[in-house]
Amino acid sequence: MDGPAARVLVVDDDVSLRLLCRVNLELEGFVVREASTIAEADAAVAKERPDVVLLDVHLQADDTRELLQRLRAAGIPVALVTGSADLDDYRGAADALLGKPFEPQTLVETARRLARVDG
């Protein structure tokens, strides 16, 4: 990547999934921040605006729709991550969808596309 590294915020309550995302994205030159709750995500966005957010649909018992709406209203591209069998329920709600499990290359390509980074 040329120029400053794109910033990705990974919002997921699954520590293993956050690690998988972090490692794969950092290997491709992204700067990665993590959040495991809606409050942590809000604080991370307030501290440093990300270029793209990877957002799990469900954080523990919390529904992330309001966070999604705030991010989209702020013009931050969002890729929803879900283990739901029916991805169609989420089509159009975000800039991209990643169904769990996903291939690391799909993750990287999605982050690049949403952050408008050449690979």
C-alpha cells in the first residue's frame, strides 16, 4: 500500500475472530483497532475515525443496528459480519456482507474495497 495505512476497526465479541482479522489485515498493511462491545466501538470511533468498520451483527446479547446507523450516518463504510444462515436478511443494510466463516483473502479484499485502497 502506498501512502498512509488504512485504518480498520474490528468490532466482534469473539476474541479469536478479532485476532484472525487483525493478523490478516496487518499483514496486508492495514492499521487495526479492536472493540468487543458497542461502547468500545463508539469510543474507538471517537478517538480515531476508521476508514472501514467490520461489525459483527450480534455482540453478545446486543443488537448492533443503532451502531451501524451511526457509522453509516458518519459516512464510515461498514462490512457486516454474521454467522446467520440467511445473509439476505442483511442485504442493503451495510456496504458489504461477510458470512462466517469467511476466507482471509475475502476479508482483505472487502477491507481494501471499502477503504478504497489499491492492492
